[in-house]
Amino acid sequence: RIIVASNSEGGKSGIARDQEMKVFQPFGPNTSSFATLFCTDAFPVNNFAALPPNTTTSIPRPSAHGTVFTTSDIPPHFTSAFHRTSTLDYMVVLKGQIVLRLDDGEEVTIKEGDTAVQRGTIHAWVNKTDQWCRLLFVMLDAANVVLKDGKLLEDEFHPHKSSQ
């Protein structure tokens, strides 16, 4: 459920949206799901702009100079694809625990209440438990990472091939 408080034309605050959100499973049943709660198309944000439409029919990504506020539910014993997005992501584990796996092989377990920040890294999320895990993300549009040799690290997606 998302509740959005906003300002009227006269400057009074009020509830602009109170809505149950549906989840989107772009990779099929028994996979991770997303609920895009709110997004903006500019930063800094114009708090008097029209509310954006609620959409949960695409993988959460901010538009150029935009932001996305989203959740992701990860089923037990599930590993996401390795992926990189041109974003800065703030993540909080709301329920359960998740393993952050990096492409150098490093893994770190992130528990309920812990946070992580992704800075354009290629990574996968691994739920090694018997319980569902819920993650909360705030994603900010970011410039692509450029290495010292000039190589550009663009968005990547590599489907996962095994169960762990």
C-alpha cells in the first residue's frame, strides 16, 4: 500500500493517493517480484508536479535524472541474474536476509534491518534461506562508470543458470 501526501493549490496538505500496489513478476512465476511505489522524472523533485501514474508492469528503472522507490520480494532458494544498472541504489532488507554476490566472487549476507548501497556494480541477489525476503530500494539515475582506460561500464543482464 502506498500513501502519498501532497499540497493543494491553496497550500494545504492532504492525501493525494492511498492505494494497494500490485506486484510485477517479469521473469515468471516463482521468481522475484517488484512493486514500483513511486517515481520521479527529475531531480531535484518538483513537489507540486502532477502525481506520476502507478505502474508495476516494468522492471524498476529511473528515467534520466529520475528516481524510483520500489520493493522486491525474493523467494526462498532463488538467485537473481547478474546485473548492472546505471543507478545509485539504496537498499534496506525489510524481511528475511539476502546474500549480495559480486562478479569477483565476493559474497556478503545482509540481514533484516541492514542496508547496502550499489554504485553501478554488477551483482546478484541470492536468497539461501527457506523464507521469503523483502527488499526496499530507492534508485537514483547515475552516470555510467568510466574506468581509467576509458572503458564504459553500461547496463548488463546475465540470466542465472543454476539454483545456487
